[in-house]
Amino acid sequence: MIELARAKNYLSLSLISSDHEASKAFVAEATKMGLVVPRILELSPGARTRDLTAQTATFVEHSDSEQPAIALLVTANEAVLIAEELLRMRGLHRVRPRWLLGVLGIDMSS
């Protein structure tokens, strides 16, 4: 995900994650690669769908940019729940984020 952000020439990338250890690793790797991670939202593990979506929407809507680059690092189930709920509530109003999605628990190395 960080390589993709660099390939797209993003200088900064906010992070939404549902795993604290993954967040730490992401920020360390991004920093090492010269990307700034100015804002981080760690979603509450086991939160209800509406809570996940409300937290995500509020975080994104309060971005400094109209097109923020945002890394979403969550489980596949959380990604689907968040996406479906954002669609149901007609999405975001003030911003048009550039999403980069990383899915926790899937090993693509083999």
C-alpha cells in the first residue's frame, strides 16, 4: 500500500485502522519511505457497523484537503461494512477521498 502511495506521488497519507500493531508497522514503514502520516484513526475493535462508519465519516470529513489520500487498513468484513454503510448514507459530502485499501488477515506472500 505504501509503495502504491509513493507511485501515485502522494506526500502524505492518513490512516484508518482497526489494529494497533498494524498501525504502528504502517507508520514506521511509511516514515521510512518518506511519507508523512499526519492523521490516524484507530477504530474500536468489535464496534457496531454504524459506529465504524460514523467514526470513519467524521475522520474523513474533517480532512484538511478536499481529496485526501487515506489508507484503510481493516479486515475484509470491516471494509465491506464501512463501504456499504457509506453508500447507504449517500457517502461523504465535503471530500472525495483517494482510498488505498489494505486487508488485515490475508497473506498474499505465497
